Amino acid sequence: MTGHPTMKLEFTAITMVRGEEDVVFASFLHHLRLGFDRLVVLSHIEHDFLRECVAELRDRYPEKEIAFVEIEDEQGFSKRKADYINGALELYLKKDCYNVVYGFDADEFLTFKKGLTIKDFYAAFAQRFPGEENLKRFYFRLPWINVICKERIAYQQDLEGHLLEAEYWSLGEQASDTKALFVYRQSHRLHMGYHWLMAKQDGAVLEPEAEIMDFAREWEACIYHLPLRSVEQFFARIGNYVSSAAKQEKHNRLSQFFIDNPHINRQHFFEMCIAPEPSYPSYEALKQEMGPAIEEMVLMAFTKLMVKPRIDIGRALSPASH
């Protein structure tokens, strides 16, 4: 490739999935279209539909490696998640080449401007920052942007990737640069939330360089996140939090909000999140109507959807190169 002619390079996307049957095939398909050579799928608990997804994609993309790992661990899962992810990278990445790695959740879609691919992005990086030494600087934490689907697509098993063909509104940047895209090194460890790289030796968080991040912004590199896709998915999420074997406090708070505020209709709450226009002019106005309980931090993921202006981004998940 331009800039690093002597180097063999492979591109690997890795994900861990539980449920999300309406979006997971679309997410896998998107990242394969984006140019990744290898997709590593770790399935936690619910395996049947993911097996179908993997089989379909292996048929469509015989030239790509699609690895599938079934994890039955329930009780200790949250503590071991990082070990599963980093262990899978050790297992599947080839040792005789450089590996560009991206970790994602099933409701997240890596994108670049004009529908360009991960290999286009890397080639431009290698041209801008030539030489083998610069390869070690290939580490990005990309912004996470919530998007809302304009269409009502049923929450059901989907082996067509319907969400890729839909049109979307963007709510602009929702978080600081968080999601890691990097060249893998033995001395580093991927944080279990894919939020950053850490040094294996002392756990220190590694920071990407400013000029490298500027390059990513030129390319409009970001992760589109589909937090709410259907009312069924929203209800299922609340239900999962209530019955989760590993009951984390934030999950309980989300469920407790609706238990403690029976006057707030869940369906109406969902409709306000995905409305074509912001449902409230400000967070203060929302809080005035919903009451102080809405301040719970975990709810901010949803209440932001009620107050943020929408930006029309059209068919943002379907890259031109597909």
C-alpha cells in the first residue's frame, strides 16, 4: 500500500453481541462492505440467529475470514468481557503482518466521508505519514454520533440489512472521541468497552496524537450509533435490564424510572425520542415536565434525543463502494 510498500497488512473488525437481531446482520454486512478482511463475532448467550448471520455472510464473502465464538458464561461475564475480546484478538490476528483493528457494538457503524472504505482511509494515512515508524501512530478514538431512523422498520430478525438502506437524522456528536481504531501491538490491550487502548504493563490509558486525530476529522471518520430503532426494542431493553443476571446499577435505574413514574407512558417516551423535530426546546423544559427523576445519568442517553436538533444525513449507512 502507498507509503508502506514492504508491509503486509490486514484489517479486522471485532464485536461481541447479545440479541439485537434487528440490527446485527446490517452491522456485520456494513463492516465487511467497508473493507475489513476479517470479522470476529463473539456471541454471548443467544447463538442461533448469529449462526445464521455468519453462515449467510460466509456464503456471500468467501474471500473473507468470519470467525464465530460462542460464549456461555453468564455469572462472571462482565468481569471477563475484556479477556474474551483481547483473547480473541490474540487467537485470530496473524502474527506475520500488521493488523488494523476496530472494535464495535452491533448498533454501531463506522463511517468515512463519501462512502470511502477503511482501506482508503489507511492508504491516505500512509501517504500523509509515510514510513514504518508512523505505523505505530495509527491510533484513533472516533466520535460517537446518535442517529434516528426516519422509517419505521419492524423489530425482527433481519438477514437483509434493511437498516442500511434507510434514511437517517443525525443528532451531532454525542460524546468525546471514544471508539478505538488502531494498529494492534502486543504491548497494548483493548479496553472492554472499546473506548481506548491501555498499556498491558501498567494499565495506563494511551492517548492518540492531535495531528493524527485531525486527519480523522478531515475524513469525517465517526461511528453512527442507533440507540433506538423500534418501540419493541426499547421495551425489550428495559425488560432485559430488569431481569439481567448481572444487575448493574445503571440498568436498574432506567427500569426504576418507569416503575417510579407510572404516569410516564413508555410508548410516548419512545415516540418523543424519535420524533422528526426535538420534542422539547431545552433540557430544562423537559425536566420541568418529566420531573427531577429524569436527571438520572443513564436516562441522558434517551433524553438527549428529545432536545437535540436533527440533521438530515440521508442514507448514511450505505457506502458508495458497496
